[in-house]
Amino acid sequence: MSTIQNKVVVIMGASSGIGEATTKKLALEGAKLVIAARRENRLKALVESLPNAEISYAVADVRNKEEVQAVIDLAIEKYGRVDVLYNNAGVMPLAPLSETRFDEWRQMLDINIVGVLNGIAAVLPIMKKQQSGQIIATDSVAGHVVWTGSAVYSGTKFAVRAIMEGLRQEERENNIRSTIISPGAVDTELYNTINDPETQEMARKSARTEGFGIKSEDVAEAVAYAISTPETVSVSEILIRPTKQAL
């Protein structure tokens, strides 16, 4: 029997890319899933593609704490507990600071940081009552290094690292585990959130270069590994890059 089987897992940002791949991987392992994202058509199609899975979906924008809370409430209503929350939603509109893209900065702060905090706030009281649980967040190599054009995005991912480490320290006595997954270049729809055409094409081309970029399924394997470890083992960080990536 898989150690993931029958675990109640909530995945935010599940409609594409890493979230979609993780949903499929955990469904195969027998998890009880509640998935959420903004695009209902994508969620519905994903659920329908997994007819043998125990899976429900809810439409939610991670920027809205009430909508995030409703996703957690759905999991509690169906299963009475939450074993894992995976905060995966994120955007990456890379651009130099000199372009002063204020709306993009606010979007990154609200989704990449506040979205993670909304998930933590919604599930933490439940996990403390359970005296068990695991909270996972998709970070990035950009949360470990900075490059030209990544200043704000990297800032949000450095913040997620700090928040998740603080969570680990504060809640370790409650048997709550904290994990960040930090992928390098992955060929996903995340590149669609880069609004500067030249930067988007450069980033997308880099991720798709033959033999370079990794797949969403590769990252999903890392998430599954972190979930599968015993409760006495806390995998704090997984940094996963394409072998040929320099940064």
C-alpha cells in the first residue's frame, strides 16, 4: 500500500502545469483529493479525466481568503481532516525594475505571497487540532538566486522560503511539517504570465530547449516523495533543476 493512499490532500493552483501533474500523480497513489483554481473548465476536465479517483473541485482565487477557506471547509466536510495542503498557485511576470510595472508587482505579491499565507491561515487551526499535517509551497530556484529581470519575482519566492521556515519552527511541536519545492526551468503555462513578449519568448525557449527543461511530472514526483515520508521526517526543501541549468 502506498504511504500516500487515503491521505486527504488539498491542491491550490491545480488546473495546469505542476498542480495538474501533481493531482494526477497523487490520484494514482490513492490520495483523497480536493483541488482548486480559478478556471472551472480546467478543473472539471481534470476531474473527468480521473474517473477512478476520489476527487472534488472548487473554484477559488488564492488572493481571496474567503474562497481559500471554502476549499479547506469542503475538505473537512467531505473527509473530516486535511493531511496535506499544497500551495501551488503562482505567477511570474518577469521584467526589469526600470519598467515600473506596478500592477504586475502587486499581482505577484498578492498571489505568490498572500496566496500562500491565505492557505496557511485556513488550514493551520485544523492541523493544530489534529496535531498533524503538512503544508507544501511551490517556491522556485528564483527563491535561492536572483538574475536580471527577476527582482520582484525572486523577492516573492525568497519571502515564501522565509515564511515556510518560520512555519516549520513555530509548528514543529504540533507535528506540522513544512516543505518548499523549488523547481528550476519547467515547461509550463507559467510563462504565459510574462507580459513582455521578448522576455516571455526567451524564458519559454530556454525551458523547452531539447535536453534542458524538466517536465511538470518531474516536479510532481518530488511533491509525492515529500508527502510519502514518515511523519517523523520533515523534508524542508527540495531544489530540483534541469541537469544543464546554470543558475
